[in-house]
Amino acid sequence: MKKPNILLITSDQQHWDTIGAFNKEISTPNLDRLVREGTTFNRAYCPNPTCTPTRASIITGMYPSQHGAWTLGTKLLEDRHVVTEDFSKGGYRSALIGKAHFQPLRSSEEYPSLESYPVLQDLDFWKNYKDKFYGFDHVELARNHTNEAHVGQHYAIWMEEKGCKNWRDYFLAPTGTMDPNLTYKWPIPEEYHYNTWIAERSNAMLEQYKENDESFFLWSSFFDPHPEYLVPEPWDTMYDPSKLTVPSITPGEHDKNPPHFGLTQQENPDFSYLKEDQTFEVHGYHSHHFYHYGDKHRITDEHKAKQMAVYYGMISMMDKYIGKILDKLDELGLADNTIVVFTTDHGHFFGQHGLQAKGGFHFEDLIKIPFIARYPGQIPQGEQSAAIQSLVDLAPTFLSFCDLPIPRTMTGVDQSQVWLGNKEQARDHAICEFHHQPTTIHQKTYVNERYKITVYYNQTYGEIFDLQEDPGEINNLWDDPAAASLKSELLLKYVWAELGKEPIPMPRIWGA
């Protein structure tokens, strides 16, 4: 039998509870289809709640503390081993369509970046780009979320080829001319939206693989629902804000949490004690009473409901184009021999715990993610599993399914037998890292079947939550005398987990 193909479909910054099959307030018919035809893993976690570190983990099978792209504004160094090299050796073709974000928006002599200005917007360069990119045989890239000025690369080329000569009208200065005061409704026609581009170009790759009878690893990497909260009509008004259940803070819930949690609820908090490096933004360390994407303004209850409605609209629109890719698999007769995984890079706050977007707050809303795997006739259909997953496991699991060797550099675990329903679990915990300043913002979370513990570098504060008795994560047990033995136990288990994820680059081959 021919080895299976791999289709990885990812969104960007999607809350775990935004699939219609489990949340009746949102419509996602195509993700619901994957739920019916595959297994949903409801205990999946990201290895880091920001883009570059987690995306680098997906292709290396290593944690951010191991592959080196430890935070935003860093890069995955080109000497790191990536799973695309293994697919290439195994006779597979590989492609990435959409968002990579393996490199920063700025380049330096020591750390050059192809995803940076000005090469980002050198369309002639990208028209002629034929080199491999982190082992991918073919890439078509963009870097903007919604109307960001970072637009360029293959997406801008495609818009021009489609006849959208005025594409700069839909993006912010200095690249474009869009009014920054426009909110919620993005005036770009749907036919020129990047969802359309990703689906169309992904389907073109599928047609090419079919025609050439090639086994493939295709990553279709969507940009939504990452803020700015903008989506073309009619998706911006698809949901009535007054009919949505908008999350909110529980009064007093941050009283037992580390100080940066409570500061987010102040009007003018002082986070300077954590800003070790004053040059760059620190995600999430500001007042969450104000909206910090685009123009800063106070977030009223009305704003929260509307933002949530547009966030849902972004997901529903993306779902439509995910459906086009799934339909193309069927049309080409590839579905039965293709493993499809849908997930995201990390979660999102839209009011939970009084928080917005992301930051150093390892609640389930941010680190737990949607995760569905489908392989007709192999992965059980319509099932839900509580087996813990991590995005760091994707690379070794894909290689296992394709009967390809798993490199020793990979520290994720092979989940193939769990996905097939032959094994209850492949790991009993997940680890999530957040390292956003050299020492002052450096934390790790260990989460197992019931408990979660978060520790901070050089700090005596932390978090412990009992996810069984306190699923909303309201009652931090860190300083609770009654939880002292639990704290000791979880700290020990966390240390074991850290020891257990160290790579072993080669086996011991002799006594000395």
C-alpha cells in the first residue's frame, strides 16, 4: 500500500472552544465534518503560546528551549533539523502555503531573515524564489494578519495576478492606504482575501501531486482568527453580539495569582520591573481594559461582544475555505490515503479572566488548542479522546505514520498508536514554555490529567490549578497550606518532565 499523505491545516491564535460541533454559538460545518470523520483530541496543548516558537516546534519536533527560536523576533536557525528533510529522504514532496513566521520582520547581518523588510515586499524576488525554505520544496508565503502593513511576498503577487491592482487600498500605511479607523468590516473583496489564496494554491498543489503521483506533506497555514478583528462582509455581521456568551472576569480571581495578572486589570499598570529589555513590546503586559491591536481604546462590554462576534466570523469564513481544500481531496480521490490534521498554533483570550489576546498567562484558554485528526479507515470516526497531545508531537507522529525514521533530535513523542485507537496515551503530561524576556519573563507550565503547575524563573510565586474541581482556573492553590504536599509532588513531576524531554542525539555504543 502506498504510504499516506499528510495534510496539516492550521489556524492562528484560535481558542479551543470555537468548533461548532461542541459550541452551538458558532458555525463551522467543515471542521464539524472533520469531527465526524476523525478523532477530536480535547487535551491538546501548544509548546509556547506565541507564533514563532510553536511553529518552529511543529517542524523540528523539539521544544522552543531546544530548537532555539525562543520568542517572537528570533528565528529558527537554518542548521536545525526539520521534518521536511526526513520527508524528502523518504521520497515525499513538501509545501507550505500561507504563514510560516519562522523568521522575524527585521534582519541583521548575523541573523538574516527572508521574512523581513525590505525583501518581504520585493515581489520580483519572490516571483523568482525557487530555493528550499526550511526543507520545504515549495513555499508560497505572507506575513500579514488582516490589514497589517507587512503584506507582500506571494500573497501580494497572487492579488496582482488576480487583477487586484489596487490591493494596497486594503492594507495599512506605509504599505497601503486603508483608513486605520475602519473596524470590524474589512473592505477587501472575499475573492482577494488570503483565505481564498491559501485554499486556491493548496488545491493547485494537490492537483500537482495527484498528476505526478507524488506522496506529499502539505501545510495549509491560515492567518485567522488572529486579531486585528477584521473580516469581509457578510462575515462581519454573521453573528449577533447580543446572542453570544461573552466571557468575563470573576471578581477577586487574580488576588492569589502572581502580580502581573492583577496589574492587567489596572488602568495604568507599571510593568517596568519586568521589562528587562526595553526595546521590544512585551505581549500582554499592559492594561487589559484597553484594546492594544491598532488604535488604543477602552474595551467596553459592547466592544467585547462585537469583537467576539467578528472573531467567530473570521473562523466561519476560514472554515469555508478549509472545506474547499477537503473537497479537493475528495475530488482527486486522495482523501482515503491522506492524514488530515487540523489545529492552531496557540489559543486566545477574548475576555476570559479579564484578559485579551495573549501573554504570560497560561490558562487553558491560551495553551489548550483545537486538535482533530482524520485518516479514513484508520483513525476512529466521531470519537473524542482525552489523551494529552502536544504540537511538538506532530513531526514524529507524521514520520511514524509514513514509516520513516524518527530522528533522535526530536523530543516530541510518537502519537500514532493513540490516534489509531490502539493505545490509551503516549504521554501523561504536556509542557508549555513562555520566555519573552531573558530572565524576568521566563515561565514553564506542567499539566497532567488533573493538575497544572506554572513556575517562574527566579520567583517564589507560581500557580497550581485543579482542573477537575476548578475547571475555570479561579482558585490558585500555590500558597494554600492544604495543598503543600500537592505542590511538592507537582514540582517533582515537573522536574522529571524536564529531565525526560532532554534529547539523546545518539545511543551509547560502547562502555567508554
